[in-house]
Amino acid sequence: MTRLTKKVKRETYAQYRGRAILAELRPPDLIVFRLKGTRREYPLSIAGAFHRAVEIEALAEVLKRKAARQAKRAGL
């Protein structure tokens, strides 16, 4: 895997209010989002983004198990 040593900027397919979202990886550990045609940046640490993604996935798993448990109880 290549280490992040220089800025990498990409235009995403995602849009917000009719504008494309630009994502930029900045060394050593930053993700910066902005809307195309604007200067306002929204930085987020890579560690923070990973932590939030893990929380979202864990919550989805808990809700899935809870729904399965309720379905099982309803079937009894």
C-alpha cells in the first residue's frame, strides 16, 4: 500500500444541493470535503472518519439483531 505523501483531490459522483462534492486526502491524516465552485472546506481526520464508520456499522448490526429477536418472539 502506498503511503499518503502528497495531496490527492477527486470529484465524486455524489452531489449536495446540485453541486458535486470534492474530496481531498491531505497528509498526514486528513480528509477535506468541499462543494465544487465554493471555497468552504469541511476537514475530518481519517481516524475520526474511521471511528464514525465503525459506529454506524455496529449500530446497524445491533438493530438487525434486535429486529430478528423481535421477529422470533412474534412467531412464538
